[in-house]
Amino acid sequence: MGQIVLQVTLDKIQEMKTAYSQTAKAAPPGAVFAAKTPSCSITAYKSGKVLFQGKAPETEADKWGTSPAASKSSSTSKPSVNDHKYAPDPSLFTASHIGSDEAGTGDFFGPITVASAYVDKSQVALLKELGVKDSKLLKDDVIQRIAKDLMLAEMPYSLLVMRNEKYNQLQQRGWSQGKMKTMMHHHAIQKLLAKIAPTMPDGILIDQFQLPSTYIKHLASEGEKLQPDVSFMTKAESYSLAVAAASIISRASFLKEMDKLSKQAGFTIPKGASAAVDQAAGRLIRSKGRQALPVFTKMHFANSTKAEKYV
């Protein structure tokens, strides 16, 4: 049986509680809520930890952002998710390197965006002056402003957007969200390496959303191999300005795509996967029909079913 533990905010836990309200079950002492889906059981605690446990825990955990990949349950203490041979040397954080991050993975509406950014060590002071940091610590308007400043600074980057039609097609073919993100990161890095050639980075750092072994397995299933000098680390955007810059660019792109979808829908589409999102999906169905959902949403999210009560 696989197991994934996420550390999230209490606001996120409330959002998850709403999202899983139709599959809720009795919660154990100290838990905020518990639920059971066809792929796993989910238990969220007041400490901010959320346990996904079952035959395919990544199916649900992937909906709520970056996560370590499933591990086998054990009575012994588990090692850190960064305790692997692909962990970065701390010297990489101040070296000239590529960082890669994504946005939109836990949102019912909108695409997944992945950005890779190359930061030369001579640019570190400039990026700090521009306010580059983990995008989760920045408001959306600040993210959009810094993203524009990064373009003006001519920082090399590559950006990939997987819109909902493609996402749903791949999901129907059996691709997990983890595999989709793997291939997007891989190709974004490939594009960036070609863009900065013949310059070679001192290393490549990916914000870890699954175990490196799972990432490599996904690559192999599509006939691809891991690039040289790639490292993986959770919360990498807190240590690497390159990953932080990538997180800002990917988030700014996601926000831009959401604005486009709002214009198509004729009303403002909310982010996330909350009850407000269910209501918006119901409104979308009423105005444009159910055939609009694959264009606007990630269809396998539970929100698709819950939207029906608002139709």
C-alpha cells in the first residue's frame, strides 16, 4: 500500500475538506476530516499534515500541489523526501544554474504551466532587487509585475502550457498528473538548454513533486533520459533564485490563462478547488453546456461531479 504525506496550510485543508465532502467518512481523533476515494483514503490533521494512503495515493495528492511520491508504509521512521542521491549540493544555490517549477496543478479550472529559468550567478543581486522569491509568498499582482521585470532583464527562460483539452486527453489515456508534469519539466529544460547553448549551467534544480526514481521512470516510458547534473528538492524555490524565478513565471502564465478563460466564460473564474469553484462550474454548465467542461477544467477532479448540484 502506498502512502504520501503533504504539509499544507490550514486554509488549504479547509479547501480540501470542501472538495471531498461527498466522500467524507468518520475522522479519527485530532483530524480535521477524513475521506475515501477509489484510489486512496485521505486524512487531514490540525498540524497541517494530510495523509493519502492506498493503492494509488498520488492520484489525489497530485491535485494539491507538489508532493513526494508514494512510499511503502512502514513502522520505522521514514527518511526525508530530500534524502536521495539527487539532492542538490548547497553550493548550487549560488552558482549559475537552471531552476524549474510549475503552477496550476491543484486548480480545477485552467492549465498546468511549467517554466524553467537560467540564472547566472552575476544576476543574483539583480533578482533579489526585483523581489524574486517563492511565488507562494507573493500576491498575484506582484507576481505579474516581477514576471514582466524578469522579461525586461532578459533572463533566459522557457515556458510550457498544457491546456485543459490536452490534459484531459492524456488523463483519459492513463497518464497521471505526475507523468504530465515530468514530461513538461523535461521538455522545458531541453528548450532552455538549447536557448542558452553553448553555455552550460553548473546544474539543474527541479522543485520536487515526486521521487526522482518515479520521474526517471516516467521519462523512460516515453523514451527519454534525465539530463546531466539534475537535482531534485522539495521547497526548492525557498533556496534557489532560479527555481523562484521559474515559479513566478509559471504562476504569471497561469494567471494570464485564467484571465483568458474568464473572458471566454463571461464571468470571473475562481482559482483552486473549493465550493466557489463548484458553483462557477455549475454556472458554466448552465451558460455553455457540459461540453464546455473539458475546455475549461481538469475533468477527473471531484469538482466535476459536485458542480451538478448547482446546475
